[in-house]
Amino acid sequence: MPDAQAPCSADLLIEHGTVITLDGARRVIEDGAVVVAGGRIVAVGSSAEIAPCWRARKVINALRKAVLPGLIDCHAHAGDAVQERRYILKASRHA
């Protein structure tokens, strides 16, 4: 964590949200914060410990919102890959 006396620069600070982590402990941080710099998540923790350490070009107040750092694709249907494979196989038989 950067020293509070010398804030680090970031592209984005999301603060005051309910941060639902995807780490091994599956932590849920009420009044949490996430920092993004250079296209990467660089810090996750409580707003009280994170916000003073960072100066971001954009700040989002996520009060009463869920923040899910690291979640890549939250929408998928079970079986889509199987259905797509069936379509490809069927199409290749007719080619």
C-alpha cells in the first residue's frame, strides 16, 4: 500500500461500494474501494484505507452498489458451448 503522505496516481478509484472479491477468501468489503491503474487492478480494500493513498483521474462513488473486481464475464448460459459445437459440426458436414 502506498504511503498516505505521498499519494500514488491512478486512472480510476471506485469507492464506498460493497466490494465482492474473487480472491480465495471471497471477501465482502462493506464501504470498499478498488483502484485501477494502467488497465490493472492495483488495490482493493476499505475506502478508509485505500482512498487517502491514491489520486485518480476519475472517481466513482459506488454507494449502495456492488463492485466485483476481477469478474470477467458475468453472463453465460450453460450448454452454449455444446450448442455452438453442434452447429459447427452440422455446418461442416454440409460443406
